[in-house]
Amino acid sequence: MGEFKKPTGNGRFSINSFGYIVEGNQACADILGVDKEALIKTKIFRYIKREYKKLFYQHCQKVLELLERQNCQVKLVNKAGTDFPIRLQSITGFDQDGNRLIECELMVD
């Protein structure tokens, strides 16, 4: 069974409209058990447990529709294959080219 490394701070990542992670901090990489560089340009759905993918998709749609901070609880799967619950707090943002992003904060209890 994979080991869960609890970060010292909240993990943060941003995804584009195609679901690719375009930004992520070291705490997020630690939570998922990957190198920070490996995190970028991977699809976020790779790290979401299958049963929670629809819920996460709906969460993202709501963030984009309401344009305000939203909360969601899902299970993520780290590189070792271990799944664990996590709270997400998400809001819309923009990259330097004006493309809309969803900015997420991972809150580990």
C-alpha cells in the first residue's frame, strides 16, 4: 500500500478548459506522490478516483457557471495507487493570455 505524505501547506493547482494541470505547487505534488514537474501538463482526472470523476466535473461546471468559490469533497489517487478523501475549494481565474482557469486548493484534514 502506498504511503501518504501529508504536506506542510495546502496543495494548489490550476487546470485549463481541457482538464490539464497548468500550475501546481510542491504541496500538491507531495499529496499526489509525484515530482512537481511531472504534475504539470497531466490531466487532473488521472488523480481523481473513478467514482468521483463525475462529481468533480460537475464541481468545475458550477465554478465556471456561478463565477464564485465552490467546495467539493472527492477522493484522489496518488502515484502509488492509494486513494484518500480531500476537500477542494475552487474558483475561476485567468492565465497571462486571458484564458479561463479553475484554481483549486486541496485541503487535507
